[in-house]
Amino acid sequence: MSPKITTELLKQLRQVMKNPKYVQEPVQAYIVPSGDAHQSEYIAPCDCRRAFISGFDGSAGTAIVTEQHAAMWTDGRYFLQAAHQMDNNWTLMKMGLKDTPTQEDWLVSVLPEGSKVGVDPFIIPADQWKRMSKALRSAGHDLVPVKENLIDTIWTDCPQRPCKPLITLDLSYTGVSWRDKIVALRSKMAERKVMWFVVTALDEVAWLFNLRGSDVEYNPVFFAYAVIGMNTIRLFIDGDRMMDPPVREHLQLDSTLEPEFKIQVMPYGSILSELQAVGAGLSPKEKVWLSDKASYALTEAIPKAYRYLTPYTPICIAKAVKNAAETEGMRRAHIKDAVALCELFNWLEKEVPKGTVTEIIAADKAEEFRSQQKDFVELSFATISSTGPNGAIIHYKPVPETNRTLSVNEIYLLDSGAQYKDGTTDVTRTMHFGTPSAYEKECFTYVLKGHIAVSAAIFPNGTKGHLLDSFARSALWDCGLDYLHGTGHGVGSFLNVHEGPCGISYKTFADEPLEAGMIVSDEPGYYEDGSFGIRIENVVLVIPAETKYNFKNRGSLTFEPLTLVPIQTKMIDVNLLTEKECNWVNEYHRKCREVVGAELERQGRHEALGWLLRETEPLARAQ
Amino acid sequence: MSPKITTELLKQLRQVMKNPKYVQEPVQAYIVPSGDAHQSEYIAPCDCRRAFISGFDGSAGTAIVTEQHAAMWTDGRYFLQAAHQMDNNWTLMKMGLKDTPTQEDWLVSVLPEGSKVGVDPFIIPADQWKRMSKALRSAGHDLVPVKENLIDTIWTDCPQRPCKPLITLDLSYTGVSWRDKIVALRSKMAERKVMWFVVTALDEVAWLFNLRGSDVEYNPVFFAYAVIGMNTIRLFIDGDRMMDPPVREHLQLDSTLEPEFKIQVMPYGSILSELQAVGAGLSPKEKVWLSDKASYALTEAIPKAYRYLTPYTPICIAKAVKNAAETEGMRRAHIKDAVALCELFNWLEKEVPKGTVTEIIAADKAEEFRSQQKDFVELSFATISSTGPNGAIIHYKPVPETNRTLSVNEIYLLDSGAQYKDGTTDVTRTMHFGTPSAYEKECFTYVLKGHIAVSAAIFPNGTKGHLLDSFARSALWDCGLDYLHGTGHGVGSFLNVHEGPCGISYKTFADEPLEAGMIVSDEPGYYEDGSFGIRIENVVLVIPAETKYNFKNRGSLTFEPLTLVPIQTKMIDVNLLTEKECNWVNEYHRKCREVVGAELERQGRHEALGWLLRETEPLARAQ
């Protein structure tokens, strides 16, 4: 990996920072955040502005360019990558280290008095704007919105914004029609006494209208906004996709229906002016509901007194609780996904000893097996296929420069998943194709104990996921070990593989309480730099638990694994498991045999079935 | 309990709310918070203004009186008590229930347009002022500071502010001189580039100067403020206590010493004007450090641009980490406390079957035994002595109306503690003096499992206490049980029995990471309304843990119990314990025998020693 040469680009950027064509007054600094106008985690190529200007293409990072300096803030996952990808024009700001200044503090330290700091108001979330603006103002500077994105003005070969065809999802997939979703949303709006709701997150637009797209890799979403009034529905979307007959029929665009369900289709780019018109026409006490992560531009369109901001929108919360149709879809998707992985692992078991399988080949083979399954759409994220020391790089993705050959002497970690029309999968298995060392087995077993502790946990209704995080670490902590990432994230239903508002993490963020129907991942790990990585991940469904007593009639919850892929017993030191843990593994493998075995049989995949049966032999604990 | 008749008082208060002698403009509402000017948890009688105006004397509650209404906000612990103590003039606002309005929302709903809401700026913390002021302003009202406390103007027989003699603590108790504490504080101030630090919490003043008082029951503190500059020390304190020779010598008031250690003693009431003078004399970049919980009055004395506010002050954080002298003192205090409790429980075992011991008699007897121990000062909180159904009232304190006789048929819960000159104790034991039922034993054993899970937990350096809370609940959760309070709080060293900045609670507050030397309580419980209460509480010291591995060289921590009082084995269902848990109990009891046994022997308390030996027989688990 050689760094991107950015001298000329930075020169151009610094010119436009003073060019009256783009800025009212020259800006002494320009901020280039990671995200897009929808605060998406995964972004389209046309939105990779920070990567364009700096060369650094990790998933998280903020660039700031002043007349003299160019600096990049990123976190521990990306220190090495950013250092490799950026040239000497750039200073790497390692977030999380004690001596690293915040963006605000750094700006204050380098800017001349009374400076203007520019940022694209469509890209910066309102809450970030507020924080940064306050800090700059108290030091005598100003954060100013620059309407035209300055990177776009110098990005001559910037790719076009994708505008791909849409998929319509019928009731058998979604369980609830878009009309009923609108009705439910309006009732939430009425509860909070708001007249308008602005849908800015791409997965929320997709979920609300039971539509899917492919504008962004791995996330089945499409570029759009929506503004829902008590009697109006406005959908802001570009291209001729609204001309597609199935889409027109799905949205009933040509039907005569009650005016409150009539969808007005408007150009994607008209959201700001339309929202400004809404803002200008509000009567006192008419509030507009937005996520507090919505862009500064859209938030500002509504006068402050009329804004109703919440960290999670009612759509985000409703979307997290899967209904029966979605749950059944997720189950089906996970069975198909397990079939693909049984095929893959059976194939790897035969091929790895030959020394011809690289990380990339293994990842491609996984995709090939998945693509043979019904309703497969695409992968749900870039496959992490890593062996030996590469496994210790938590967000590793094999590229030709790092591609390593799988062997019978190293641990192999595969974290992968797919989008099927009926559900989204995300599974990690850690395997050894030779004989693992006692130490590797010991570490694997601690991780497994943590995985089971979460998966089998029983907890009261209303418990927030972060209260379960330590269960996953306890066995590792007892031996002085740990892992530096959260334990789980919400998973969408044929939607984003990472979604809010619930999760399992030691980081106390505003997670919403877990409730039956929510779906999260359970993925503790252990990573030894330079040696190996271990992670065991299932996607699990929150379900009611039967308990002996029922304190205050609150009811209890637990998890049901949706992922049904064998956990390699060769890696387990059975003597470190309690009887209860051993029974959990055996019961899990019994279910894998029963459910996935039947599907392998049905698909006539007899060799993979043989592998499944071998890999799910019950463990026996020494008495 | 008959309610306080408040008709006349409310009439008087509503008159002064319009009286130009006290208010510049009439206020349409007046807020009466719980606290004192130092945001203390325990307050002096002269500060019980909310109890005076309403009759409700629970530890938490806020009264608001308007021209038409009088309303009281309190939490679930006090719904019953508040309902009993208040007359019909008052509306009880049950916090935590869904339909209960916030104080701001309620004010907005009842006030006429453009109202003024008054509050004593010395009583309301700055962060609360900010929140409330913003909410009122956005609805067209104003929060205004009313300098003279309006309750005080109508409280004709208000008790005087206490002004009791001080105790000086020498190095053998404190480990660090007040001069060295000032030096350390100034170095923290230099790090943050602040020129002044304002000490507002009473326990912080006491800790800083190695002084103790008795102005507030249970808390060995005294009314004072301090303002520490880089070269000056100002102590704001009333009465002739500074004339006491030992105090003068301790503070070196009559010595010629370096000017930066010369303490200027000033009247308690002059803090505001002195701080305003500091505020007026600041040069640019000279900041003043305050807790964000300091009163609005003192915070406002410093112009906004010069304030440096943090949730926890450097004193709060330094105070939490006990040094060797303090730790040794705490150990000694806990041994003496255990001696007193062995005497008590031995006595109860003999007396309870006679049917003559009430909750109050038992509490008094506990105090009597404690007062026989060296360096005993007072109790550290009101003893919770509760039997049968009273045990289920978490913050119960026996009074004649509720006083119940202990019997061999009911569970007895005793949560009590004392202030010794060398340390503060807080211990809960739950006993049965007859034969507990299988269900009572089952519940007790789950609570014990939770207690052990926290006490024996090993966790990385830097872990925050709230990450351990679920360990205490896991065994209860498995059976559908739980308890509705946190698991632990910080404990002072001959200081407040509740102190920040660490704790163990599911409530995610900004707790500071645990570090070796911190002291917290470990007190899970289970409460069955109308039947019984169970709680097992030890005070535990955070200590380094030896582990097999050491991930990232972070080091690990665990707890050492300071409390050494037997846990009644009669209440334990041994079959529900794991081997590890059983060993923990046996090792704990072995230590009680060894350490407390030796002290009982030394004090010639042979009968209590006999009780200790009987109660610490090792448990045997069926194989």
C-alpha cells in the first residue's frame, strides 16, 4: 500500500476555501467528515470525500484542512491503515490516546484569531454541529455552513450518485403493509403532539415503504428522504425508479385512495426547500420530529422552537422489533446461510491441507456457496477472512498485499454474512484445520463461555443490552484477558447488518431496552497481536423466558440463536466448561443437526451433511 | 402518622411570594428543593425547608408552590410516606410513573403566561438551574433567583444552623497532611490550567483540611466553604471553632509559614461576595474550577467564560482512593464493628425467643455495643432494623407506630453502621432466629450468590463499577427475581457513608473507573412486599488481582471484604452453591474467625467468641 499523493489536491482545496464563488468569506479551515447526508455507516463511492482528499479509506475518520495543516482523526482500529494510506501532508490524530487533542482543541490551537471553519451542513449531524460550534465560538471562531461541498468542486472524476432499481417487498416478507406503518407512525406522532416527521436515515425510508435498493454496497437501501405529515406523505427520490410498474403498484401511485395515503413523489434534491416551506408554514405548537443525528442543514430548516429531536426515531424503534413474518424470514435466511457455511467448511477441511487456499479464495468460496441459496441478494458486509496473525486485526479484510494462505498450523477466523430477501445474516466461526495448541483451546473456550453466558442469560423485561456485556467477558477477565470491542449490535431484517437502537456493549450509549422480537449479535472474542484472533458470533433473537418466579409480574427474556452453524468442538477444552455450558453446546449442536441437517438433506448436499454430523457429535465432560 | 396541616403556612408563603420586601417582582411559583447549600445528602434541621412547608420529611423530594397549587415530586421509596405526611393542600407527583409530569412540564401547564418562577439560588445546583431555566424560557416563563429564602421568612421557629466543635485528625488517621493535599490539588489545577478551585461539598472541605465536625447527623462534617488559589487558601467558617487551640495548631494559624500555606479564615456568609471579588479580578485565561453541582449562586459569581465545571472535582476523586493509613484505619474500624455485631447477634439469639425484643430495642442494643468500641463517634446512618414485612421496605427505619417484635418465625434484616475516628462502617446481615422456610433459604442463597459474584469478580484496571452490577443479579434473574436498587456505593473514611465518584449500579451515571484503594459496598438483596426482606452487605476494598495472563499489561482488580461478620449459614441452601461459592463462604468465615476472633479474645468477650465460632463452621456441599 503506497500512500496517496495529496499535495496538489490540498492546494486546490485551499484555493476553493478562499474562492468567493463557493464561500461568502474565506474559511481558514474545512472539515471533511466520514458520513453521507443520511449519516450512513456504509457510504456510496460518490460520498467517499474524506478518502478522496486524504487517501485514507477506513470506515471512520474526520479530516480537517487548514491553510497550513491537514489532520486526520481516526480510532485504534485504523492507526496503521491510515498511516500507510496518507502522505506526509497529513498528521494522524490518534483518537483515544491521552495526548491527542480533540478536533475543537486542535482547531483552537492552530487557527488565527477570529477564524471561520467551514463544513458541508448536509454532512454534519446537528448534534455534532452544536458541540463544535459552541467550542469554536467560545474561542472566538465561527463554524460556518458551506452550501457547496468543497471536495466535490475539486473532485473532477467523482462518480455519480447511484440510482439503482428498487425491490418491492410484499406482506409475506414484511408482515405489515407500508400503509399500516404510516398509521402506526402517525399515532406515535399524535402521542408526542408533533405534526410532521422527517425520515432521514436510509434504512428507515426503506423499512417504512417496504422497499429495498442497492445504492450502497452491502446495505439494501436507496437514496431518499421522506416527510410524513398527519395527512400527507412526501417521498424524495431521484431517477426513473418511480416509473417501474411494480413500484407504482406497490406504492399505489396510480390508485385513487384516501388523500392521507397518497404519496407525493418529489426530487431528492428538493428536500431542503420543501422542508423550509414546511418550517415557514408552522403554527404555534406545531412541532416537527427529527433525529438529533439528522444533518444540520435539514435541522436548521425548521425554526428551533418547532423542532422535536430524539436520539432514536419511532421508526428506528419499531424497525428493531421484528414481527412474526420478519422473524420467520430471519430463521429461513439463517438456515440457508448455515447450509452455505457447512458446504464451505467441508470444502476447506479437504482443501486447506493442500496449501492452495488463500484468505481471498476462502472468502470467494463462501460467497459462491451463499449465492446458490434461494433469495440471495448480496453480502451483508465485506467478508473478514483471516488466518494466523491477520485474525488479530479485528476489522481485517483480505487484499492481495496481505493475503495469507490457510494452513493446518494456524487458526482461521471467518466473519461473514449475506443479504437474502427474507433476512440478513452475520456469523463468525473460528476453526483449526490441524491440531490447536492447548493455549489456543484455552482462549477459545473462555470466549465460548462468554458467548454462552450472554446467549443463555435470563434477564428482566426492560433490561438494556449494555447490562449484559460483562457476562461475555467474565471468563476472560478471570484469567486477565479481554477484548476491545462491544459484544453485540442490532441486526436488520433484509436491511443494514448494524442497526440501532439496541446492542450489547460496555460503552454506555443510549441503548433502548431489549424486548421480545429484537435481534442482536453475540460476538465476544480474544485477539493476540501478531498471533491469532478468536471470535464466536451468533445472531440471536430476544424471546420471552419461562422462569420459576415472576418478580413484580415483569416477565423475563432470553435469547434464541438464529445462527445454526457448528462451533468447532476440536477447539474446546471441555474441562473448562461447566456442566451447564457443556449441555448448552450439545443442545445447540443437536438443533443444528436437526434443522440444518434437514435442509442439507432436502438440498441433496450429502457430503456437507456428513461434515455437519461429524462436527455436532456431543461433547463429553470428564466427571 | 397524621398529616401536617399546611393551609396557613401556604397562605403565608403565597403572601411573601408577592412581597416586594423579598422579591423584585411577584413570583407565580416557588420551588423548594431537598438539599442544602452544599448539595448534601443528609441535611441539618435548619435546612429541612421542604419538610417544614409540606410535612413530608423523606430524604428526596421537591416541592413547588404556585398561587393555586402545591405539588410534591418524590420517588417510589416515598410514595406511601409522602401521602401520609401531607394534607390535602398537596398533590403528590409520583416520579418514575409514566403519566407523572416533570416539574417543568407541570409548571408550564399551570402557570399564566409570562410567569416568574422563584428559587433560592444557593440551594439549587447550577446544572439543575440550567435545565429548568431553559425549559421555562422556551415556554415564555422565567426562572428567577430569590436571594432571601422565602421559607426562612415564614419559618418563625427555625432551628439555628449548627456550629459544633471540630475534631482534628493527625497523620496516623489521614496518611497525608492538609498541606500535601493542597500541594496535590494545586498540581491538578495547574494541569487543567485553572487558577482557583472552589470547595463546596462539606465532605470535601473536611477531607482537604483533615478536620471533622458534627453539624449534620451521621456525617462528620461542618458548615464551611473553601477557595483555593495557587498562592492563597481561604476557609469560610463560622463560630468560635477557629479559636480552639488544637484546631489553630492543626491549621498552623499562628505559625509563620510560607504565604501559600497561610489559611485566611473568613465568615461562612462571606463566600458569595469573596467569590464575586475573585470573579471580577480575573484576567483572560484565568479559570475557576467548580463542581457542576455547586449552587447556582456561587457558579454565577464567576463570569461564564471563566468557569471550569466538572461532574467530579479533583478532591472527590482523590478522596475516593484511600491511602495506606486510611485503609488500615478502615480495617480496624471494621474489626471493632464486627465485635459489636457478634455481641449483638449473640444477645439476639438468646433474647428473641423470649418475645421482648422490638426493632427499636435491637437497634438501640446495636448502638450500645458499637459505642463500647474505641474511637466510636456516632452512627453513620439511621439503623434499618426490620423484621418480617418491614424488611421489604428498603429504606425502613423503625418508629413507635411501626415497631415490630422480633420472633423465631420471621426474617430479621439489620442494616447499620458507625463512624469511628479511624473509619466508617456499613453492614447488612439477614438472620433467622428460628427455622427459615425452604423458600426463604432459596431467596437468601440467590442473594448470596450475587454478593459473592461481585466480591470475587476479577476485572481489568479501569473498569467502571456499573459494569459489575449485573453479576450481582444474575442468580436472581435466572429465577425471575430482582431487586430495585443499585448494588453498591462509595464509602468515606470517617466521612460520609455514601460518597462519589464510584459505585456499582445499573443506573448509568458518570461513575469514575474503579482503582485500587477505592472502597465500595456490595449489597444485593431481595424483597417480597408484605413478607420479608433480604440483603447481604459488605464494605469491600478494591485491590490488585493476580491473574494467569495480563492482557495489554493493563493489570486486574478484585475486592477484599473489609466487613468481617458471619453470614448466617442456617439461611443458606448449600445445594444451590457452586463449589467455588461454597469455598468463598468458608474462606470468608475462616477469616472472620481468625481476625475478629482474636479481637473478641483480646477484649475478653468470650460468649460472643463462642457465637462467632459456632456461626463460622465450614459449609459442606453434597458431592
